[in-house]
Amino acid sequence: MQLLDGKKTADDIKNEIAAEVQSIKAAGGKVPHLAAVIVGSNGASLTYVGSKVKSCQQIGFDSTLVALPETITEAELLDKIKELNEDDNLDGFIVQLPLPKHINEEKILMAIDPDKDVDGFHPTNFGKMALDMETFIPATPFGIMQLLERYKVETAGKHTVVIGRSHIVGRPMSILMSRKGNPGDSTVTLTHSRTKDLAEFTKNADIIITALGVPEFLKGDMVKDGVVIIDVGITRVDDASHPKGYVIKGDVDFAEVSKKSSFITPVPGGVGPMTIAMLLQNTLLARKIRSRK
Ligand code: NAD
């Protein structure tokens, strides 16, 4: 069994990006600039946005944090998006989800200029991804593709089972694994909460990507020997014995499944750390595309 080390791979990618930033600077070019919009004061969202901005600083990007009050109206937020779309100094921006209930998320995401949509959530970019065109690939699936590529996990002709069909992980993952190329060229089964006899699919899978958010859902008797496991799940589970009062669990029963797997991502330290690295990669791509114009 080999661990797919997301922390180390993410650090490698950040170092590569930092080196590119240095050469952009040395050539007198403009460094990438990412803005992150956060509405309200949700603790987890503030942590996520904080680490995105911190990572920008570490690798030499310019970054802007746009913190807006919980009470902002949808119209005011749309005005802010328009302003960011038109800001020539900015290469890309993200709007941290979830948004307060009185704001229509879809409306906000649709208002982002696809050329600055470094989260890759806009239908234009999602469509381009499905059509194999150059675009921003949603960061978590992009990170998984990088792990598979850098650890030389064979995917061609393999049966990949994805569990979960969310727009940000499961659905794009199923598209990416079925695309032509490496990683890709897989035969993909996309499963979800209405799938019958899920274990019949997972037992026959060469690669399983779990993105459902149910702690330790995938058990040892649901997989075959030699399986490759990508665990996207991150769930806080109460644990009084831990100083924080909780522990982070993935969707995979690691103790059981790791014994049968050829490659497996740990939680934490697997897919999670890759997400920010790929957001930075997308921002670098946004800068490169803009500099070509
Ligand atoms: P979601 O919560 O939007 O949807 C869950 C999906 O799982 C649905 O499509 C549902 O059909 C499926 N599902 C639920 N129960 C199921 C069951 N019993 N059997 C089969 N399918 C079932 O999904 P999401 O936003 O992709 O999040 C999934 C998990 O991944 C969460 O734990 C989330 O925290 C985590 N996540 C991690 C990262 C990261 O590592 N950076 C990024 C995004 C999400």
C-alpha cells in the first residue's frame, strides 16, 4: 500500500508556482492577483478563505480579501461582483460558499466573468472542461487528477467508481476520469444516494473516489484487493478525548480499506491540501491567459 501524500504534493506544486512567479517578476511581468470574497462570519469559511489568502502571500501572488457583512443584499453583492469583473488589476476571484440564505448562490456564480472564475464553477468553464478545452478545472477534482498523475497511478482502461454527484466534486470527477488522456481513459460509473447495491459496483472497481460526506462509509468488504482509493470526505466527528473536541474523518474506513488497497489518500493530508494548491494553479493560468490577450 502506498499513501498518496497530498500535503507533500501540494507543497511541491506551490514551490513550482512560486518559482514561476519569480521568473515572471524577473522578466518584469505582473504577478498573479487573486481576490477572495467572503460574506458573513461563518467560522469554517473564514478559516478556508484565510488559508487561501495566506497561501497567495507565501508563493508571491498579490491577494485581496473582500469581507462583506452578512446583511449585504443580493443586489449589492452583484454590484461587487461586477466591480471585480471589471477590475483590470485582478486575474481571478472566488466567492466562498455557502452564502447567506437570502442570496441566490446560482445567480452570484453566474455573474462571475468566466475568464476570472478560478473556481471553475461557471457553466462556461464546466462546459469547456467537458469538451477538453483549456479552462479552470474545479480545484478539488483538479487536485485529485494531479495526485493520480504525479504518483503514476494507471487509470487507462480501469473501472473508476465515483460516489457522490455534487457539482464541485463527484460530477466533474466523473467527467475528468472519462476524458481522453492521462490521467483519464477510465470507464466510469457515477453512483449516488439513489444507487441500488452500491457495493456491487465498488467491489468491481479498480479506482474508487468517495465524495459523499459520510464518515467511514466505505468498508473493507466493499472493495477488492489492489484497489486505488481517493477519499474526498471531510466530516467533523465529536470526540471528547481530543483537545479540539472533534476529529476529522474521511468517507473511507482507513484501517480496513488500506489493507486491501494499492494506493490510498489519508484524511487529513490527502485530497484536502491539494485544493488550495490547484486554486493557485488556476490563478496562474488566468494570469497567463490574460497576458496573452
Ligand atoms: P454533497 O454533500 O453536495 O453531496 C453528497 C453526495 O453524496 C450526493 O451526490 C449524494 O447523492 C451522495 N450520497 C450521500 N449519501 C450517499 C450514500 N449513502 N450512498 C451513495 N451516495 C451518497 O457533496 P460534496 O460537496 O462533494 O462533499 C462531499 C464530501 O467531500 C464532504 O465530506 C465534504 O466536506 C468533502 N469535500 C472535501 C473537499 C476537499 O477536500 N477540499 C472539497 C469539497 C468537499
